[in-house]
Amino acid sequence: MRSVMLEQLYNGNVGPAHMPPYETESSKYYSEKADRLEEQLEELLDEQGRKLLRKMLEMKNASSCALTYGCFSHGFKMATLIMAEVFMDKESEILDKDLYWRSRLPQLADREK
């Protein structure tokens, strides 16, 4: 079976930003609550305070994006290392068996004479 996702990733058409975010009921709840609180706070502030609030929210968003990207990258690296370890163990088993039989070939060849 051919992987469309793998092909799209290989061709550079898919990246983390293209994937829809994983949204849960609790994340929706907290996001909506934060939006309402932001609106209430903006009503209480003067123009200078609103500018400062917007700047702070922008920085918090950038910080959250950087953290999310860092977590994604770290998770991807960990998964890659796990897969490498799994395949290296399989490869070493194959190599060990191959080396075992190669070391026995001269002895087996002598028996046949």
C-alpha cells in the first residue's frame, strides 16, 4: 500500500503548519474563556493599555508557537531514534546470523569433501 502522506511529505507539500490542530473540548473551552476575558480587559483599558495587551498576547502566542514547534521537533527526533534502534537491532540480528553462517562455511565445505 502506497502512503500518500509520505509522498506529500517527501515532495515538501506537508508540514506541521498544514496539519489541522488537535482540538479537544477542554481546549475549546479555555480558548473561548480566554477570548471573553481579553474582550473584558480591552473594555477596561485605555488605548495605550490595549496596545500593551495586544503586544503581550502577541508575545505569548509566539512563545506558545515556539514551544509547540520545539515539542514537535523533540518528539520527531525521539521517534526517529526509537525507529533507528528497532531497525538497528533487527539489522544486527541479521548481521549476526549472516556472520555466524559465513564463519561456518569453511567447516561445512570441508565436511562435503
